[in-house]
Amino acid sequence: MSTQASPASGATESAPSPGVPAMTSDRWEKWGDRLNPLVVKEVRQGLRTRVFWVCFGLLLAACLVLSLIAFGNTHASTYTREGRTYFFSFFVCLALVHFGVIPFNAYRSLAREREDETWSLLLLTGLGPRRILAGKVASFLVQAALYASAVGPFLLFSYFLNGIDLPTILMVLVMGGAWLVFLTLVSVCAATLADSRMGRAAVRLGLVGVLVVTFFQTLTFTFVVTQERGSGFSFDRDFFLGLGAAFWLLVSDGWLVFETAVSRLSLVTEDYTRHPRRALVVQVLLTFVGMTAVWWFMDKDDDIPGVMGILGGLHLIFASLFMATDVDGQSRPLRAGTRAWSLFKPGALRGFRLSVLLLLGWAAGCAVLLRLSDDSTGSLRMAMSMVALALYGVLYLAVALLLGRMPRSGRFASPVSVRLLFILVGVMGAGVPPLLAVFLDLEGRDELLNLLNPVLGTLNFGRYDYSDPSGLKMPPELLVCVALVALLAAFAADRVLAERERRAHQQ
Amino acid sequence: MSLLEVKGLRRDYGALRAVDDVSFNLEAGGILGFIGPNGAGKSTTLRILATLDVPTAGTVLLDGTSLVDAPDRARPLLGYMPDRYGTYDDVTVREFLDFFARAYGLKGAQRKQRVDSVMEFTGLGPLAEKLTTELSKGMRQRVALGRTLLHDPRLLLLDEPADGLDPRARIELRELLRALADQGKAVIISSHILTELAEICDSCVIIEQGRLLAQGKVEDLLRQSAGPSRVTELTVRLAAAGDEGEALWARTERTLLEQPRVKDVAREGGALRVRLELEADAGPAQAEAAAAVLLAALVAQGLPVCAFSPRERNLEDAFMTVTQGRVA
């Protein structure tokens, strides 16, 4: 064994050899140096696996057999419209790999990295969680591109079999590509969710379930788009609006999921909440701008802010559940630059404040659009309903935080405990009032009894009708009552979290 | 100034205190052994030193840079080898090292030169094109060590590096670590194979239940653990076997216990361990004289003594004394 050569010597001399091949090689070398190291390693590693070559071979063989069948059929008759059927068949072959094998392998790759502790070695190199996750996703997308290169010619071949036009092919491929990126991203990020063996098994099972379900959903969508076009289904304005919304959801939620995963893998000494919180705020703002543009474009249709108000509210409540349940306070290096309203800085207090602002801001914005809508007959009740939803979100989040973090013991103060408490109080809030109504011989959806019920309360405010004297009586004054209760609970939770942050910083 | 300064390190996991007020220093070129039973807090401390965990309290300075406040600046200065080797499947030795060299930001010719240099140093050159999965444990250990050396760190943190290695691989690892220390690198080795550590380390830290029990140079620890009175130990073997042999062993024990300086006698495998108590100021000459008297007594009794040798106190004894025999 030689110990003469010292790795610490660090001589950096290179041996340049002139000539065209050397220059080309240098260029490749420089280009390779710019790549994320993980992409190089993972692709190299991936191409050596049996799974890759088996899948690649089977994919190619299946497509070849299908093409031969198609070729035989076209010879049998003079003109066929089989293109859409064969396109769908080729797409199914590719989908098995793109929406099943690739995302699952991407998940497994990062999960193994964490199990085998190579993850911490990667972190120490200075790559950082962001580049590591990006490298993982990119490397599996490169592998997906290799699979696509095998099926691509066959997909194009289906165009020449008639029955399917190029825009349809392109649209399916673009949406399929976006879906592949999203699924791979989500799968990689899912690997960051659990730390224990049981947790990892649960995540793995959940991911397989999601992949199976979404696989069939994707095929259904592709089938409808390719097979039903011209027979009752067309690429009209609504279709493109829906497609645009789905695309935006994939992009913005993909970014949000990515940033959340990066923050989960960051150390507490880092400003780990800045990027996911910023991503959420940008998502909310851009969605609102986009929604306003579509609303304007569609003659101020009140359905748009109405539906988006509720869906956005639910999305924000879900996101708040993670923001507001962060640990208390920040690590020492971050405290110096933290002000009372540094909402992107770590800590449950700041996460809670940001959640309240986003929930109420979103509801208020949608309510204003509703009031400005041309057809504003039902706008007040819809606006009240979405504001009520936001207020319930704030109220139940505050109650969960108070229950979990107010006791000094801190037994239920962990992020997971507070989330479970939120679900528990939410279920109780939704289930107990109707039960009480039964005992009190009242109607199940009684207005006053369900005033703080997050489900029936939201629905009751949405059903309020001025024109029907016998209908539900949910005047705006009741909404003010809900607002007062929610804001009082939010204030109490804010004080509790502020006190806990102060105590955490004193330790 | 020390290369590494650890002061008042504490790590709590909820109600559990994994590391409690641990402080020590390490100079450049020094090898520090981190000794403790399983669950003592060795790995937690190493993970904090590797910037993979954050202490609840305390400061850690590496060459004046705080590992807690500026982990990104400290990481290029340290190399960490966890107790698991952390190699990848379907990757050759060269590809593995090349990947980490890329990850450390080494480019082009510099990267190639560094990978070659590390492979030569660790003796991996002939195995460069072999898959890491085809390597023996010892060789995989070398690959892992090579990885930690790629960016030329000043501090090496090795968690149980000799665990599971055969004797030859252990000796080779020891030589490698010595060579690294000679180059001026500071090395911290956590291990529970104490005899191994005694041969490699200059100084030791003994930790149990998160608390630092003793620290200092190995010789000092051995001297301290011997206590106020000087106790010398001897090993005695007999050429005796079977029922008749058993009687001889018993007679020998009795004879030994009758001698004035013998404190106790215990059977250990195929030998007797004899503890002799000397005066506090007794030197090696007195110890040898006492041993000679004992040997003469045994021979006079006609006992078939085939081996009679002094038994040096080792790190294991020091550890057992310091921890008062409590081993998890």
C-alpha cells in the first residue's frame, strides 16, 4: 500500500494536448463540469440497471409488434382510420414506463439515499438539498427521454395511419410530458416525507396507490381526447381553460412541493422556510391575477371567483397546516435579521401570521371579484360562503395551536400532533353540532347551532337566500360573529406562539 | 490555537439529553479517540461536528469558524465517514470518487488528478474499474476513506471505521490514518474497539450517557485509571490439563493468594490474572522485584509454570475503571 502520494498535495496542473479531438473532448469535459453531478452519476448508474434494459427492450418489442399489426391491417384495406387506436396503444406502452416505472424508481433512488446515509455525504459536499433534488428529478427525466426516443417514432407513425391529427398528438404529448415531470417531482419529494422505517413503508404504499390511480386517470383523459374528439367532444374554449388551469396547477404545485421538500431536508440553522413560503405567496398572487384575467375575458362570470374562492381556500387551509405547525422560533444565526413581520422566516408564529393573511386575503379578493361580477344575484351568499370558509380555517387552526402549544408540558406541541389536533377539532366541529341538533329536536343544518361548523356553516352561508322568507337565515351579521370568534382565537394563538418563540430563544 | 474547539456541547431530543456539556480541543495532526458504549452519544457528537445536526447549546469552532452559525463555510474543512460506508450500486470505484469530486466542485484536470492521487494513496488504483459492490469490506472502507479525502479536509471524522474489518484491513487502516495525521490532518475516531484505538490515538475522550467522563493523552488516562496505589497485573499460565490439571490450577491460586502483595487472582480463559498491590511511589524496579518473588514461590512449590508475564494496563481497563464497569 502506498502512502507516498498525498491527496493533500493538490497539484492542479493539466496536460493539454493540441489537436481537434482534444479540443472537442475538452469542450465536452467543460460542458460536463457544468452539469449537476447527480445527473451524470444517476444516468450512468441507471443505464447499468437491469430494469432499464428490460423496460426498454419490452417497450420497443411491444411497439414493434403493434406496428406490424397496424401494417398488416393497412394492407388489408385501402383506407383506415385506425391511427387514434394505435396512437393510444403506443401511448399506453409509454405511459406504463413514464407514469409508473420512472416516478417509482425516482422515489426509490432518493429513499435509498436517505436509508443508506449517502444523503448526508451528499449534503456535506456543499451540493445542498435544492441541487440534490433537482439532480434526482433531472436524471430520471433524462431516462424518461431515452424511453420516449424509443416510442417517439411509433407515435408519429400512428399519424400516418389516419384518424388522428397532429395538434391532438402534440397536445397529448405536451400534457403527458408535464404530467411526467410533476409525477417524478412528487415521487422524489415523497421520499423526503418519512424518517422512520414504518413511515417509509407507508409512504411507499401510498405512492404506489397514487401512481396506480393516476395512471388510469391519465389513460382515461388520453382516451377521451384521442378517441372521442369529433363525437361530442371538441377543443373549445372551456377545454382550453381547463387545460390551462390544470397546467398551472401542475407547475405551481410542483414548485411548491419541490420547495417544501427542499425545506424538509435543510438544517434548522438555514432559512428553510423562505423558499416554500415565497412559492406559496407567488402561487396565490399569480393565481389571483390569472383568475382575474380569465374572469374579465369571460365577461365577468361570477362562477370563476366563486369556484376558485372555495378551491383556493381549501388549498390554503391545507398549506397552512404545514406553515403554522412549524417548530417555535429560529436558530441563533437567523435571529438577528428577524423582525416581528418577517413572515418568511422559520417559526410557527410567522407561519401562522402568513396563513391568516393569505386565507383572509384570498377570500377578500375573490369576494370583491364576485361583487363586481355582472351576474351578481347570488354573489353575496357565495362571497359570504368563501369568507366563512377562510374564517373557519383560521379558527380551527388557532384552536389546534392553542390546544397543542398552550400547555407548558409540550406533550402535543410537535408539528404532527398539532396537525392531528386540527383534524380532530375539525371533525368534532363538523360532526357534533348536527348530532346535538338531533338531540335538541332541531333541523340538522340549524343555522345557529352550526354557526361554527366548518362544513355546514360554509354551506349554510352559501345557501342564504333573501328572496325566500322560509329559507335559511344567515345574514351578514352572523358572519361578523364568526369573524369575531375566529379573530379572537387567532389573537390568542398568536400570543401563545409569540411567548413560545420568546422562551425558545431564551434557551 | 486548537484546530477544533468544542465547548459546552449539549444535544436534547425532547426529554432525552443525548450529549451533555461535552468540551474538548484537538490540535492539527492529532488523532483523538472517542470512546463510549453504544448509545453514549458518540455518533450524535460526530454528527454535530459534521454539521449534520445542530446542538441545543454550546459552541464548536473549526479553525475559528463556527460549525453552528456558518456550516457552509466549515464543511469544506471537514471530511466525515459514517459507520455505514455509503457506496452506490452499479458504480465503479473511479466513477464513485469522480462523482464526489464533481460534487465537491473539482473540475476538469484538477478533478482527475485528485481522484488519481486519492486512489494511489488508499491503494485503490488496481481496483479503479471494479464495481463497488464487488469489493471486500476492507476495500469498501478504503473507498469511503478516499471519498472523505477528495477535497483535502483539515479535520477527519470517522465513525467506527474499524468495525467489521479483518485484522489485516485494520492494520492497513491504522497505517493510513497515521500517514494522514503526519500530513497535519486532525482525526477523530469513534470506536468501541478500544485496543485498536490505543494503538492509533494520541489522546482519548471517554463519554458515557452523553457526559464526558475523562479526557487526555492515552498514557495519562492509563495512569489516572490505575488509581493512587500502583497496581501491577501479571498473567500466569500452567502446563496442566484434565482433572489433575484442575487440581494444579487450584493449588497455584492458593499459593498466589498466600503471597503478601497479591490482591486478587482470577481465572481468565487459560490463564490466571494476578493483581499485585505495590506502594504508591513504587517504580518499575519494585514491580519487577515483586514479580520475581512470586515466580520463585511458584517454582518452589513445584508448579508447572510455562508462562509468567506482566500484564500492561490498556485502554479497556481505563475505560472500565472510568465508567465503573457500566457498559450499555
